Amino acid sequence: MSDDREASAIMKKTTYRGIEKKQARWGVAFVVPSVLFFCLFSFYPIINAMFTSLFDKRILSLAAPKFLGLGNYIYIFKSASFWNSMRATLVFTLGTFIPLLVFSLMFATFIYNICGRRSRGFFQIAYYTPAVLSSVVAAAIWLLILAPPGLGNQVLNWLCRTPGVDRKWLANGTMLQFSTMLVYFWKYIGYFVILFITGLATIPPTIYEAATIDGSSKWQSFWRITVPLLKPTILLVSVMAMLQCLKTFSTQYLFTQSGGAAQDPINVITLNIYETGIRNQRIGRASAMSIVLFVIMLVLTFAQFKISKSDDVDY
């Protein structure tokens, strides 16, 4: 009897391993195409940009690219235009990233805890609708709003009781920077609100009930329960918002090309890359700036993950 049991156990293990191998083969078969596409459209452009950044290469030139080594990097680090782009990118990122993170969490908390089911759905759709629009369409809409006779001046003058005043949304450098931040905030706030609402739905209500019984106020529950348990969602939103801000291009491009705005105040690094690589045909220098931007994004993302792991909270 013992021999029969051992033989049946061995047969079961063999059958189980056979099923596991078969499932693994199917898993590999489904994953490999995605990995190949990801490598083709993600890793190859990065490697090609690294290689191109070492040469003096022109887009339409038939001459062989001249090897410069780190010459393109030395040039851009000495260029005033590059540092102006870094300043514009930093100002835009800080001015957009922090409000996006703070207000999306506030709006999500308001919608999830205060609104009813029907009104919750309405607010979610209302906030998320701008995210469906393309960046070009969003910028075109705001060009009409921020024009001298547009709604921007009309609403602000009505609130401030200053009829006929032109706020110079696209003429003044500071207002121009604020305008680009406003467009980006309006477009992406709804997307991050939905992410935070999804994170709030994963927190068990019993934790809040226990905190209420212990005498905790809503403000204390928010800071001691909601924020710590939302750390994974906050990390996700912060990384995505930061990367979106660093990669901004279409709003600044439309404002300068269609709106006639000055380029220097909003000449973010992606716009500088476009001007250098496409218009000036200096694809080597543009690739060098792209690699610098890639390294900055990589370092900041790594720093955010490192900071978030310092004090993990579980329930």
C-alpha cells in the first residue's frame, strides 16, 4: 500500500510539473511579443540617442557624422540657452507638480467621503473629461480663453471689479509661465483624482470606524490613516506627475507658434530639443540634451522610490 501511495504521489507531482511547464510556455509566448515591442520602441531609441549624442550629425546632410566624443555635452553645458531651458523646466515642474499632487488628493478625498454615489460619478466624469482631450486641443482651447477678449480676462475682471483690464496672459513672462501651468493643471488633475479615488477605495472602512470610536477627528484620521495608507498611490501619482511635467512640450509649442508668445520664459528642455534637432538640424546636440533629460528623470524617480521606502506603513 505504501508503495502505491508513493507511486501516486510521484505521478501527481510529475503531472503538476508538466502543467506548470505548459503554463510557463504559454506565458512566455504571450509575453515575448510585448517585450520585443517594448525593447524596440523604448530601449533602442535610448541607445541610439546615446550613440548619436557622440557625433556632430545633421539631419539632411549627406556628409558622414563627425565623432566628437563628449563635445556635444560640453557645448550644451556651456550654452546659455540650455540653462535657460533647465530653469524653465524646473519652474514649470515645481509650479505644476506640487499643485497637481496636493489638489488631486484634496478633490479625491472630497468626492469619495462627502459626495453621494450619483454626485460622485458626476464629479469623476467632470474632472476626468479634460484628460481625454489631446494636449494640442487643450492648448488651443486655452489660447481662446487667454486671448485679450477671452473668458480669462472677463472672469478675472469681474472678480476683481476691474473692467477692461488686459492681464497679458501670453505677453508678460510671469503670466505666460502661469498660463502653461494652468493648462497642464486643468488637463491632468482629473486623471490623478481618479487614481486617488481608486486608492481610497482600497482602505477598509473599519479602520475609520475604530478611529472614530477612539475619539479621532476627521482631520486626525486624514493625516494618521488616509495619508499613510495611501503611500503607494501617492508614490504612483507623484512619479507620473513629475514625469509628465518634465516631458511637457505641446502646450509650450502651441503657445509660441500659434499664440505668438515669447519663447524664452517657457522654453522648456523638450522645446529646446525640438528647436535644436528639427529646426536647426543639430541632431547630435539634441540627442545630448535628451540624454541629460533622461538621466534627470531617472535620478528623480529613483529618489522618490528611495524616500517612499524609508517608512512603509501597512494595515
